[in-house]
Amino acid sequence: MECAPEISGNAVNGLGEEKFRRPEIVYWSPDPDAIPHGRLQRWFYTVNPNEPAIVEQRAARQKILDAPLPDLSERQVERTPEAWTEALQQYVSAGHCEQVGATPLDRDWLFEGQETPFSNVIVIGVQHDYEAISEAPKPRAGGEVMRQYSRAAFAAKAIAGWLRRSGWDADPVTGPMAGKITLIPPAIASGFGELGKHGSLITPEMGASFRLSAVLTDAPFAPTPPRPFGLDDFCLSCRVCEDACPPEAIFPEKQTVRGETKWYVDFDKCLPFFNQTHGCAICIAECPWSRPGVGIKLAEKLARRAGRLAAV
């Protein structure tokens, strides 16, 4: 905590602010010296620096990130928007990722100071192995998080490479370092799911146990529509993640953040424990939606309930 800045991370995030502004990078900056919490970010890497599972996966991810993208073809492949979006499924079929979606880019998703010439976002989801992530915050779970970041980076670069070979420029956005855009809003807009009480995205298929990456492009993808399934009511009455969080960082009700009312995690309470244990993921591992085969059944139950209420 000697590395903590005077400014609250919640203030950087915009907790309590009534007016909209673009998000700022509060952590995982490509340049730690550019953010108030940069010393804490650097300190993170001093915890378990030689843990084999994490070192191996971090090296694998860096190799993927360092691989060059193919040259941009001079000949543009023409497809209908629907055909472009359908073609994304090849990456799911090949096992590179578990879910893909597409949506027009909203400039409000860009981090403060970032710009891009591209107009569309492809969102990519890769699912954790449940047995590994359920050991959070032990090193095996940390290694699994890094493994999925590697898969997410590989899928993003593979899709960007495919687009560039097809004559459409593309920019992969990979984690955990922050890129040009925050990833949860376009994932919601492209049909992945809804925001959960623990501040992570929840899908019926993967629960909260997955990681995201993205590709920015002008290729004319047909949007995949949002997919609300009544999660708010569920999270209001569920306390599993609240009770499981060691630093008690999860708010029991929604908060106002940069003009939007949404679920929010107290950054200042979360970060010290997250750093101390070299990552956490307890809340997404304990979330009922993350248990294999449970999410789909819960979504169906919520849909039946909504149907009964609509019929009254």
C-alpha cells in the first residue's frame, strides 16, 4: 500500500459522477508511469514471479503478441454483411474461441485520449476451464487466466490476419493490458450477455468465467443484437459473489458511474487483495452462472418467469 497514489481508483473510474465522460485507464496500462496506480501495477509483478504455470503462460502470450500481422491485401473480398458475420463462426468451430459477436463502434467506448479510424468491433470470448478457475486465487487459477488471455490474443490476431488478407484493415485488441477500448460495453451490445453484480459480464453459456478480446475493423459485419435475459433481478436477490469476496468489495446495489447506473466493484477495496494474491477471480469462479451446464438452465428459468409476468 506504500505504492498507492493519493487519488482513489474509484475517482478515476468516475464513481458517483452524474455526467458522462469516457473511461480512463485505472489499471493494466501499457505504460504504468502514465497512470496514478502505475507503481501498484509494477508491484503486482513482484508477487510469485517464478510461479511455473504463470511464467509459462505469460511467455506464450507474449510470443503471440509479438507475431507480426500479415500485409494488407490490395484486393478487397466482398461479402454481404450477413456472410461476414457468419464467417466468424469458423473460429468457434476451430476451437480458437467459444463466442463471437459484432457491433458498430460507439466512440464512447474508447478510453480517454484514444481514437481509431475503424467503425466496427468484433468481440471474442474464451472460456475458462472450470476446475482450474475454481481454485482461485491459487496459482493454478492464475495460470488458467493467463492461458485464456493467450487464447483470446491468438483468436484476435487470427481474425485480424484473416481480414487483412481479405483486403480489410484490422486492429486486434487483447488483454490484460488496456487497449483502445473498454471491452464489456461492446460485448453487451453484440449479444454476449449482461453485466453481473461482480462487475463482470455474464453469458448463459459461459457464465462469468471467460475472457474477452476484440478486433477493430471497417469490414461490413452485420451486427449481432444484444441479448438481455433478466439478469438484474437475479443479481439483486443473489449474494454469492458478495459473500465470497474476501475484501468485501462488491456493492449490494447498483452505483452511478460516469452518468450510468450499473453494478460496480469498489476498486480501492479489490486491488490490494488482487495484488497480494497475484490475481483473484474468486467472484467469477463462485458465481452460480459459471458452473458447467447451470447458466443455460438459469436463463431458461428467467425466460419462463418473464413470460408468466408478461401474461398477467
